[in-house]
Amino acid sequence: MKNITKVVGAALNESFLVFLRYCKVVCSIFVVLKVMVFVHARNETVRTANVLCEIARNSGQMLMFAADKSARLAEALKQVSSVLL
């Protein structure tokens, strides 16, 4: 029974940390309009991004994470696509 308590406690702790991370990201967006999230391993990058997007989607805040459409963005996408082809 003690091991189950540790597993459940760890899962709750991880959920709390993810939510706390999301709250810090939202606060940073309001203050500086840019956010960079550092993770410890490469495989955490996609997982963290997906979780943050899922929380934003569920809370109706997805538009907050949308990139602004600008001429520089279009130019960068054009350059990237020419390199990949």
C-alpha cells in the first residue's frame, strides 16, 4: 500500500508542477509577450508543449498562444521551406 501512495503522490505532484508551469507561462505572456520554456531532455520538449497546449485549449486560452502574422514570419517560412526542398 505504501508504494501505491508514492505513485499517486508523484502523479499528483507532477500534475501540480505542470499546472504551475502553465501559470508561469501565462503570466510571462502578459508581461513580456514572449516565453521560453527550458526542459531537461529533448523528449520532454514535445511532451511539455503538448501539455501546455492541452491546458490552454481546455481553459479557452488557446488564442493567447497564437503567433502574430507578420511579413517577417512569412519571409522566414519561405526561407525555411526553400532550404528543406
